[in-house]
Amino acid sequence: MRITAVTCVKNEGPFLLEWIAFNRVLGVTDFLFYSNDCSDATDRLLDALAQEGWLTHLPNPAEGRNYQMEALKDAANHPVVSEADWVWIADVDEFLNIHVGDHTIPALIEACGDPQAISVTFQFFANSDIDAFVDEPVISQFTRSHNPDLWCGETAIEVKSLVRNDFPLQYYGAHRPFFRKKLPEKKRPSWTDGSGRAVQHRFLVAANPRRIRKFPALGARQFATLNHYALRSLDSYLVKNDRGDVNREHRHFDDTYWRERNDPAWEDLSIQRYLPALRREIDTLKAMPGVRDLHEEAVALHCAKRDALLEQPAYREMRAQLKAASKLPPQEEEMLRELGLA
């Protein structure tokens, strides 16, 4: 089975090897990376791996600010995507945690009955009061999250999607594929959640903005969860804040984004079953010519950027603000105030 992972990156150098290795453990066979404006060796590390045939690396084709959507439009016509059996579109801070069979993507597909798409629910992992960046697997460091059925007072949580090659595709979205609105009902794709249940009709047809990329999480994670490490260490979050993201150039995150994802109510260690195989795969990648040195350079540049940012009063204030911030999401804190409990 040929499974292609597609992602966009900017200054993710220290985290690339873990993500590539993890997805190889899951059964991903091919990778298509788009990068833009990298200053931390991300692009050079990807080039080194591409030279050895481990992935395909292209410059992001976007001419405007919508980096991810322009890249996905380009990716749809690339042979590494169009010739794949399945396509997995995700970010480098997102890890597909499969709970069935041998914990691989083929096992998830089988458990779900081999549909044309599988949409897996996010679980946002908190910072866990980890300040310093450490060059160790992210999945080993961050173990606490919100209640997986409830996020910021909402029962509906966003998803990312695996897509089979015969999906009646109009275009790939970052969270889910889209089919033509006038597609006859009988030709609509078979599509499940992470428990193998048919997705809700309103999500299937993208009936309204509220249901375009999310649906209720309760009962949706029997076979798989998508662990999202959007914060990582405080050091790395400051660097991320300086970088912006792949979707909108120069967008900065305030403490609302941090607080919404820093709820440590729930401990979940299940993804750590992958650690032995993950570490072996990372070692294999580091044995490729130049890869270990480029990874270490990326780590050094990541730490140097943190140090440079902390020379600025604004970033020192931001760091102090985030460390002091409530671990209740703003929406839940407001609800408690309304109930007279806070």
C-alpha cells in the first residue's frame, strides 16, 4: 500500500526527523514537503533526505499569503500524490495515534471498513509546564491534554483526514477533502470517523461553516486519535510565535491560542507505545549522509533564535505572561464566572 503524507513547513528543523520517522512507523511510504522562507536548516535537511530518496521537497508555490492551500492545490497533481493509494495531509506537530491492530495506517483502514476517507479527531496536548526545549521526541515529553470529548466548552472538535485515491475529489482542504456540491447522492463517498462510523451528514456535505471541518468527538476515537502538539515547550512556542505559520504570513498568536490548548486535565500515554520503533527509525534517518549534522544545526539555530528573542523586552514579557496564564481555556473560565463559580 502506497501512502503519501503531504505537509507544509517553515522553520520546523528540530522536529522534522521525529515526524518523518513516526509516520514511517505508521506505514507512510512517501512524503511531499513544501517549505518557505526557512532560516533554521529545515530546507537543507529536507534536501539531504530528498537526495537519498526518502522524500520529495519542493518550494511552496504560493504567490500570496495562503501557503497551505496553494501547496495542496499543487500537490493534487504531483505524481507522489496522484499515484498514491492513500493521502495523509497533516502538520509536523500532528501525530496520528492508532489504537487498533498493529497500530499502523493499514490497520486503521481495515478497522474502518476501507472507506474512501477517514477523518480523525484532534486531541490538543498541553505544555505541561515544560519551559526548555529538549532534543527528545515530542511524544515522550507532553502527556496531558483537555478532556478528549470536550475542548473549550465545545463538543465538536476539528479533524484531519486520510483520503483514498478513488475519492471523488474536487480539492484537498487542510482538514478534509471536498467533493463537487452537485455530485449525485448515490456517488457521494464512503467516509468514516476514527471509530469507523459514517460521518455526520452535515459534515459530509459541508452544510455550514460550523460543520466544515469538525464534528462531535464523543465516541469518534475508538480506532484513532490525532495528537496535536501545538505548544510544545515554552521555548519552542516563542520561536513559533516569531515565525508565524504556514497559512498566514506574519500572523502572531496571543495568549488565547496558548490557553485554549494548555488544558492539562487529562493524562494520555497511549502514543508512547511507538517510542521504541520511533527511536530506531530516527537513528536510521540520522545515519544518512549529512542528516545528523543538519539536525544538530537546526537544534542549535532553534535555541539561538530563542536566545535572541529573549533579548527583546516584548518577548520576555510574553514569556512571563504565558507562564502565569490560567490553565483554564478562556471560554470555560467565562462559563464559570457566569455560574458564579469563579
